[in-house]
Amino acid sequence: MPKNSSIHSSFSSPKREGSIESQIFRLTDRVARLTYHSRKHNKDFSSQRGLWKILGKRKRLLIYLFRTNPMSCENITNQLGIRRLKRD
């Protein structure tokens, strides 16, 4: 189901447990699981709302990471296969 499980080893060290990158990884994993659930149960609107909230939180974390460390933001978006932020 989730395609990002091979990347988990680089973010799973205890020292990096609360880092922005590991939080983004965990949120991306939850997005993949909820997307799979939503495809199977298309009328489950409470899960859809949870998915939207998780996507918003991941977006805010990516914006913060881009402001503080743009190279790390680009690396994590490439590794996880998610879209980059729109640059104004």
C-alpha cells in the first residue's frame, strides 16, 4: 500500500524522531493510507476531512522547511515523491 516504506530507515533514528523531515514523512505515510481508505469507502466524509487536515499540516511544515532549509525541502520532496511548493 504505502510506497514510502523503504525511505523509513533514513528518518527512523531516535535522534531525528521529532525533526521536521520525519514529521513530513509520517504525515505522508498517513496520507497514503487515508487515500487508500478513501478510494475504498468513498462516502466516509469524516476520513476525508481528516485527510484534508493532514495535507494542510504537511503543507505548513513544508513551507517552514523551505524557509529555513530549501535544499532539505527539495531533497525530501524528491525522496517522498510529493509535489513541490508553488513559488511566488
